[in-house]
Amino acid sequence: MSAEELHRAVDAADVAAVVAWVRQAGEKQRLAAFAGLAAAARQDEDWQTSQRRAPARIVALLGCASTAKKVVTVLHRGQLRWGLRAAQPGPVLEVLRLRQVPWLGEFAQLMADRLPLEGSWGAFGHWRLVDVLVRESGCAVPTGEAFTACWIDAMRDASDADAALRDSPYTAALVPMLFTHDRLGSRLDYEYAPDARGFVPALIRLGAGDAAVRRLLVEGCRARLLRGGKPGELRAYTRLHEALAVTAPEAAAGAGDYLRLVEAGNSTVAGMAVKALRGADEAGVLAWDTLREVAELALARPEKTLVKAQTTWLRQVARRRPEHAAEIAALLSGPASPAAGPVPAALPVPVAAPLGSPLGSLAELAEEVSALLAGDRSVPTVERVLAAIAYWRVNDQEALARTVRPLVGADRAWWGRLAEQLRAVLNAVAVVDTRPDRLRQLAARFRGDGATPAQLLRKMRGNGNGLHLVLAARLAEMATQLVGRPVPLLMATPTHANGLLEPAELLRRLEQAERDGWQPWPLDFEQALLRLPRETDPQVVTAALRLRSPAGAAFARWISGPVPDPVSLRREQLADPRRTIWNWQDQPSVRRVVALDPPDPAGPLVREVMTVVGDDRPTSSPGDIEEPQLWTAALPSHREVVAASALPILAANADLDFDGGGLLPAHLAECGGPVGPAVHLALAYGLAARSAADRIAAVDGLLGLAATGDLDAAAVGRELGELAAAGVLKVNRFASALDEAAQAGAVAGVWAIAVAALVPLVELDKARPATADLMALAVRCGRACGAAHLPPEVSALAERGGSSRLVAQARELRALVAA
């Protein structure tokens, strides 16, 4: 056996031949071949060739390596690290068993340590390979953040999460890690009911049957919340704590932790802690000294709702414990301690989670379709279902129809908007056509290979609002093409849960299409382009230029030139002074939106979604952003477009005092692209929303943009101040939201927003309510971040006579800056 034979087997991507070479060669010959294999792995190859050879190259390297460290270094170098997703665990184990290497456990640990926390390639084959290595070696369970994150994904994607969690050999070691690592909140954060499917509900049920696990969950939630972080990152743990329904004895046992959360947690966390302690008190298991301490801390909080809740609690205690009535009266009448000032902190940069493994069987598809029909509209569920339908329609149409048909029943209670479109797709693959005439007529227009008429896309806006147009159009195209021209894979399936699609993955799909002689569907391909990041690896660009199909050429042009962006035009809508039957509802005096002028040239879908026309008058009714995660997933690299599309709804809900739609700003933080007036206004209206949940989502968006350096704090502040001065936004709402952001560490950004918002507010003859609260927040943030400049308008306010709180705070602020 010669080393040249091994190299030829690798070049031919022949895994079986590589295994045969390792079996027949002696150990000395194997070790001698490693250097040549490592050198070949470092050579530049086109992407397609490198990924085709990767499975064989990985097996060859493991069959010849002398140490774990050497082979791990080579495996994670250059393009080979992307090939780990395609590694075949069977041949890998075969050569390792054949050699009986003493470093198998070390290799498994090193590979686990190198797992990516984020990224599409880590959630596929890389995790499966590491999982197999850990089980084979019998080494200690890796407990790193990335290994834990991938395990969560694997448990969540299991068809039976309860069984998977119960049977996993990692459960005992990794459940504590859920609360030890800081960046796992996004993987645990979703709405769920106690009987729901998925990882977190299964975890709760596991705790219900095991007292030790339940204790770990309850105490773990408290420990993670005590470490603090962004409100969005902590939300998963407050939700889990709520779902666990902590008992009075459990709350009393953790009273010390809850007291610290009341003192230092954000408003949601502090409210959760107060609720737990109050339950312990009402059950008679909370000591008076602890009750008095929590009262002192809660009454000193700046949030009025917390103070009110604590006041109500104390008055009830006074009736139950008359022996403490005097102390309670002193607490209620005494001066509150000054609130602790915010502390600047490094903000975590938002990173999108991987989409998750493709659905590998029709049984898994049936499970996910059931979840979809039950209302699961998460990006991973929607996109993996669509991808699996396309795959099985080509590979086993009859089995697909048998799987889907029983799930598409006669019950149409869930019809409407997105649901109607999804049903059309399912009907198409079930070989049942019960679509309404209107939808059948629309779908018929997608037949053929040509571009989709813009007129059709405009018609389809009737099937959903805003950026639901993108998914609605894709689904209508899919419902038709599945019958007339099916393809084995969709180009637009993202690699990340925020909708992002890695260029290297789209390149691989286009190469496969060229090899197999088919063309992508037009709208599916255009959505794929819209999901690409704004920067592409030069090696991918070079490989794309070698593509010869029309879609391949379009892909190469897209990633070779500047990303097409529309022009943002800020518009002011003024209320109609005339009162007619058509505008009898309340209207804000002014509303700010952003019109978009699309780039040229542009495809029909790009032109349609990047065209936003601003009316002269504000709408007189609020709206709803249906499934905001799908809006941002349609345009993950164009957040200004997403914000402009959502602005009419966000603005109407804020200035007309309605709830809903505010979750979109949090998703914007995970998007890329320019930040312009639409994003600034979306944050401003979100921070001033009526719903506390909507304001928290806006705070998450603000923190994410601040962490990436994309936040123009002064611009957001100017929008808030001017709209509040016009009387359309309430100062107390955005002052409270900004205080949350400051407590999370964004002190400098909040300082800039608050000061910019104060400029138009202090020029009013009569101050808006809560302007003094905003000024006090500016004082606290200025003291914490060392502010050195004050706008002249705020300095002028300090010169006014009188002793109002607003003027006194302005004087304190001026003295702080002058010091």
C-alpha cells in the first residue's frame, strides 16, 4: 500500500477505499502518510471539490494521525471545517476502532470544545459526529456552551422530546449547564403550554416526576437571573420560572436570592421575585424580617407598578399581622431609598441560532406538519416543513401524499392569511384540490418558468399584511410547481433561524441543480438572494463565477456587486382636519413613517417588497404584525426595509394606544443592513408602546443595535422627543423602557437618547407629564458614564427660576456635566 493510493482515494472521494487502505496499511505507514494528507488539506480547492472530498479526507486523516491535537487542528483549518457537517460517523468509527488509538476520549473532548455555538454547519453533521465520538469513547460528558446548545437543538428536534430527554446519556450533566452558560436563552425562549411538545415542556415534565430535577430547575432559574443580562436573554428563564409554578416552601427556601432579584433585577425579574415572596407570605412561611426587607427594596424601585403592588401587599399584611402595623405604616410613609444607578456593561452581540437539522424522515415531517397546523409559525418549523415537502415530492410522491393527506382535514377553523396559503401547499402534495377559486386562479399564474408579474404580487397582498407577501407568494408558487415542475430542494431554505442563508450553502444548491439539469423556481430563488448576508467569502464569489445556469449567473452578479438597497424617505402624516363618516375615529396630530424607493434594476419580488408608499394621512385604526419573526426572516439583511414595512402598524398601535406588534424591534437586532430613519422610528414607537411586553421587545432591539455599534442614539432620541412634544407619545412609557436599557448596561446610549429627547420637550411652555422622570434618568446615566456635554436648551432650563422637580433635575444635570 502506497501513500499515493490513499491520496487517489481521497481525490476520488471514495470513503470505502480510504477505509480499505487504512485496514491494510501498517501503523508506521499510516503515521508517515499524515503529513502529506495535512498538506493536501491546506491547498486551495474550489468549494465544490473540497466539500465532495471532505468525508474521505476526514476519515483518511483520522486513519493516519498520531495525536488528537494534530488531527483536530487540521480538521478545523480552512474549508475542511465546513466539511465536518458531511462527515460520516460510521467510517470514522471504523478506522478509529481499527487502530485502537489511545487518544479517542481526548479527541472527542477536543472536537466538542471546537463545536461552533452558532452557524449552520455546527447544527448538522458536526454535532452528530461529536455525539458519536463521545458515546464511543465513554469520556466525561462535555459541558461547554456549544455542546450544550447543540444538545438542546437535538432534543428539541426529536419527534418525542420526552423520551429523548429521558434516554439521553447527557441529561444529568447538561441540565445544570442550561443555567451556567449565558448565551442559551434564545434556544429556550418560546411560548409554550404545560402539555406542549418541545424541549422546555419536556424538561418541565421531567422535573414534575423527579424532585431533584425540579429543585435544579427552580434554583437554576434563580441563579441565571442573578447573573443578569439583556431582558430578552433572561426572558426564557422568567418564563420557565413561571411555568414551574414555584411553591411557597420553594420560594421561602430561596428568599435570599429573591431579595437580590428585587433589588437588582430588571422590572420583569423584580416583579417575578416579589410575586414568589408574596406567595410564600400568604402561605405563612415567610419570616417578618424577610418581608420587611423585600418591602424596603420594592418601595425604592423606580417602577410605579412594583411600588403599587408592594403597597397593596403591605396593606393586606397589616390586616393579617396587626402586631406589625406600626412598622408597616412607617414603611409606607417613609422616604424611599434612592434607586441604584445604572452601571455600564459590555452588551452581548446578537447572534442568530442555526436553523436546525433537516427533517430526515416522513415521520418527522408529519410531526412538524402537525405542529404547523396547531399554530407553530417559528422560522425553523415553517422552513424545514417546506424543504421536506419539496424533497419528498420528488423522491417518494405517494408516500408523501399518504403522510400529509390525513393531516389536511375538513376543519377550516384555522384558515386565514398564512394558514390559507399553507393549506394550499399541503393540498397540492396530498393530491387534493380544495382551494378556493380565488387562490386557485392566483396559483395558476405561477405556471411556467418566467418571471412573476408584479401585478400578481400586488394582488397577493390581500393574503396577508406587510412582508407576509414574500411567504404568501412563495407558497402560491410552490402549490403550483409541486404539481407541474417539482424540484428536489428549495433554494430559499435558510441556514439560520433569523432567515439568513449562507452563500456557500446556496452555491452548493446551485451546483447541484446544474449537475442534475434543473432550474430553481423564480420566486424561491429571489427569496434566497434576499436572505444572503451583505458580505461573501471571496472564494465563494470565485466559485460562483464558474456557474453557467441562469440562476447561477444571477447569484454570481448578486454577490459580486453592491447589495441593492432602496432609498429611505422620511414622511410626516398629518391628521385630516375635516371630520367625515370615513375618518370619524381618533387620529394622531402627526405620525412619522418612511417611504421606500426601490433600487433599479430589481426583480419583481425585490421591487415589490422594497416599495413602500407613505400616505398623507395617518390610518385611523391599529393593525397587527402577524408572526413578526417571519417578516425579518424574509429580509434578514435589510432591516430598514422590514422596519419601513412595519412602521404604519407600530406607529398606530403606539399613538392610538393599542397593544400588539411590538415584538418586531427585537427581531430587527438580529438582522443586518443599513440603519436609517425607519429603524429609528420603529425603536421610538416601540419604546413608547402601551404594552410592557412590546416595550421590552423594543429594549431588546435597542440593546442589540447598541452592541453591534449600529445604534444612532441621538436620532432615536430626537424622534421620541419631537413626537412626545407633539402629544402623540407618552413620556412615562419610553422613560421606563429606557431605564430598563440602562439597567442592562447601555448607559451611554440611554444618556444620548434621553438628552436628545429632552431638547424639544424642555422648550414647551408646559412640560409633558413624566418629563422630570426622563431628566432624572439622564442624571443617573450621565453620572454613570461621565457625560461631558449638555445641549444648550437643557442648560437654559436650569437657568429658570422656581423649585419644580424638572428644573431642579436640570440644575443637577448641568452641575454634573460642569464638574
